[in-house]
Amino acid sequence: MSGVSLFGRAMFVAGRAVRETGQALDRVGQHMQGRLAYVETLSRHRRLAPLGDKRPQLADFAFVAPNSVLVGDVKMGAKSAVYYNSVVRGDVAPVTIGANSVIGDECVVHVSSGNIVGQRNETVIGDNVLVEAGAILHACTVESGAVVQSGAIVLDGAVVESGAIVGPRALVGAGKRVPAGEYWAGSPAAKVRAVTPADIDAANARRTSLMDSAAEHERELAKDGAELYNDKEQERSAAFGVGFETKH
């Protein structure tokens, strides 16, 4: 196995040299072509994007997926998570996310600059909140312990009270209030029943699982080049590279 590891490292170094040579030749070619050269511009994605003097602030052990983004005046509590391909945008007003809350995949959390006169424009998400995949929250309040299920929309000035649940693809209109302990569904959303203990248990189990998973994702994403190389080495079969020297 030691021979395989040596071979793998040699191929890695050689491959890096070839790639760097290619990049150098590309730069020379661009210089020769002058202003006629086509140059591909890469957009460097950032999980935390300042806007003016406003910067996102994360408490300990908060997780933001690598292709999600928090913009501007966003505060995120301890052990909360924003999963993949989601946007939390605090540009014209603040967004606050409490502790132990989860924002699922492909969610949008935004604020407003005054769509409803006299209403607060920020978005406030309390502690222990579950916002499932594809939900949209706009200049609203979701109190601690509430649940917004997949694809639901909560609009300006609306309040989802503690322990309430907004069902999948429901539309909670501007200025509406979903009382504590009620399950709302439909478009426009309305009460369909009371929240049951089984509903609460299922939501808490799902939220806790996602928080635990976020910690695993963060550990994987934090690996440096050496750790990633070692992972690749472990994935290779014991026969990798055997016979290479004799065939070449």
C-alpha cells in the first residue's frame, strides 16, 4: 500500500504542474491577443456578503451552505442553519434568525422598504423555528416554535405565532395573523384544524435532524487540501496503480 500512496502522490504533483502550465499559457495567449482576447470572468460566491456598512453576523456553530448567501443586515443565532441554494437578504431592513432554527433548501427570506404603511419592514424568525424547502418569507414574523412547511409563502406584515404551522404551498397574505396552535393551509391560507402533539413532535424531530446534519456538512466543508487528498487516498482500491510501471 505504501507504493500505491507514493504513486498517487507523484501523479497528484505531476497533474498540478500540468494544470499550472496550462494556466500560464492561457495568460500568455491573452496578452498576445490584447484587447481582442476573450476573458472569462468568474463570480466569486460568498456565503456572507456585506452591503455598505452592514455585515451578516453569525453566532457560534451556525451553518450557511456554500451556495447560499446572507446579504447585509442579517443576524443568525447559535446552531441555526441555512441550507443549500437559499437567500437571506437584509438590504433595506434587518433580518433576524434566532437560535436552533433551520431554513431549508431553496428558501428566500427578504424584507421590504414599506409595502404596508405602519408595518415593520424587517423579517424576524424566532428560536426553534423550522422553515422547510422552497418557502418564501417576506417582511414578516415567524415566532419561536412555529413551522412554515415546504413551498409556503408568508407576506408583508404577517405573523405566524408560536406553535402554529403553515402548511405546504399555503399563502399567508399581507397583514394576516396565524394564531398559536393553529394549522393553516390553502391559498389564501385559512385555519383547517388545530395543531396536534404529533405535529409538534414530527417538526421538532425534523428540525433536530437537520441541525445535526448541518454540523456534519460544516465539518466536511471545513476540510483543507491535505484532508481532502487523504480522503481520496482512502477511497482508492488497494490495486490502484499496480502494474502501471510495467505497462509503460
